[in-house]
Amino acid sequence: MQTILFILQKEFLQIFRNKTMLPIIVLVPFIQLIILVNAATLEMKRINMEVVDNDMSSSSRKLVDRFRASPFFSITRTTFSIKEAEKDLLEGRTGFVLHIMPGFEEKLGKESKASVQLLVDAVNGMTASLTNAYAQSVISDYNSDMVKARGGNAFISIMPKTIDIESSYWYNPQLNFKYYMVPGILVILVSMIGAFLTALNIVREKETGTIEQINVTPIRKYHFIIGKLIPFWIIALFELAFGLFLGRILFGMPVVGSLGLLFLFASVYLLVVLGLGLLLSTMAQSQQQVMFLSFFFLITFILMSGIFTPAESMPAWGQKANLLNPFAYFMRVIRMILLKGSGFKDIAGDLISITIFAAITLGMAIWRYRKAA
């Protein structure tokens, strides 16, 4: 035990003296949390749109005013030429065109119905579907008001409302996307601290030649491995606590469930990423090599973890492959605990799975390290 304490002391001194590693531990998580939570969002606001109003009536102006008042649209240009608007759409100067054809108000008065044309840039399918949905909602509200003003006659039958629906959203009533992103960003930061820095630290020992000096000392293998892994295990847990504090202060992140349960799961999860970092360090002989290996695994795990979109939306083969992705387990559990208030029974299956992952990853890493040494 005393030997391990001496190694831990040496590792902490080495970490805090390292001018490259210290900023990564202290500054990078703080900056990434602030920037990514605000920037990495699927919410769409101020969509650039053009209006082609060939009717120029009071009814058409009211419809245009509805779009102008919406927080989702920003009218950048109005024109009378649909060809000019189509050209702007083709060249990427706008993402949405509202075309109100001549006789719009007249048809509303005589036929009790009229139509408008919506042109949407569908290069990005998700953006196009959201833009179309927002536009349909604005027109539907306009139609509803017209129905009430004319005594119940339907004019624009895009989305008729025959049943009043009152919706309530569980776990995130305000649909605040930041509540969804903060836990995901924290998983990425904790994982990078655990895997990336652990691998770099051990490979640096190889490059400087100190690992050979350590191997010829009476220090046992498990002394060295424990001494190398525990500092980053502690630092990663500190980063998680610090990130939760920042999320609460800066973004009002709710904490519905038990923090103790969250840190219990995180403690086991970190054994997986620490083992992954140790395993990568046995495959590389330089810091450049370990960086390439780390980026390959980390990017794959991150993109398949469900940080932006639900993992359930993946194809069947992707969901099966995701069973081997430890990031996906922690991504799901941290959101369940923080937003839903899930208890031990709800995450027991994930905890068992991640414990098995920890045993396998650490076992392989230790086996590979012995072989390399």
C-alpha cells in the first residue's frame, strides 16, 4: 500500500507540473461545456426566408406578419418574382420561400379556401422537415384565426383542427435542448479525461525511457497500473462534479435523481475508459500514434452514443453494434438519473453491463501490458 501511495504522489506531481496536460484538465472542459452546449443544438431559430407576395392584400400581409412575428423565421427579402426567389434558394442565399399567388384574398372570400406555395431547401433533410413543420404550424394558426373571424368557415385546409389537444411533456416540460446536451457533453469530457490522458501519460513514459527504469525496480505490475490509473480516475470524477456544478449554475440543469447513484455508475464506467486508455497505450510507441488510435475509437463511440439523436433511431445493425459501446450506456444513464430521476432498479441492467465491460477491458489491458513489458 505504501508503494502505491508513493507512486500516486509521483503521478500527481507529474500531472500538475505538465504544462500541456494541466490546461487540458482545467480549461478545456470549462470552455467546451460553455461553447458546445450553446452551439451544438438541433433547435432551429431565425430561418432565412423570402416572401413572394403577388397578392398584396390585407389577408396576405397578415399571413406574412405571422411569419415575421415567429421566432423561427427571419424574412431576409421580399420580391414579386418567384424566379428570383427560386434562384436564391438554388444558390443557398435562403432556405425557405413563401409564395402567395394572385387572387389569394379573393379566393378566401368567394370560395372559402385558398392555397400558398412553400419552397424548402431539402439538402439537409432534418432541417427541411423542421422548417416545413414550423411553416405549417404558422399557417395553421392563421387558418384557425380566419375561421373564427368568419364564423367557422374553413379557408386554408392545411391542418384542420377538429379536436382540441393539450400536450404536456414529461421530464423536460420546456423542451430545453440544453438540458439534453449538458449530460451528453459531460460524458464526452469525462471519457476524454479517462481514456485520452491516461494513454498519453503512459506513452510519454515510454518516449522518455522512464518506464524501463520503473520496470527494473521492485515495483510490481499492479502497483504501477493502479498508480497510473487512480489519479485520472479521481480527476475525471472531479471533472464530472465540476461540470454538474457549471451546468446547474450556467444553464439551470435539473438534478432530479440521486447524485450518489450517478457517481457510483460513473466510478465503474471510468474503469472501462481507463482500461481503454491503458490498452491503447500498449499498442502505441509514441504520443502521435496513441492520439490517432484514441481519435479513431473516441469518435466512433461518441457518434454512436446518442449524444445528438436517440440511439433508438439507428438501424437494427447499428443498435446491436451499440451494445458494445460503453459511451452509449453512460449517455443513457446520466440522462435518466438527472432528468427522469431513475433509481437503482432502472439502471441495474446498464450497471451490470458496464461492470462486465470494466472487467474485460482492464483484463485485456493488463494482459497486453505484461506482454509488451
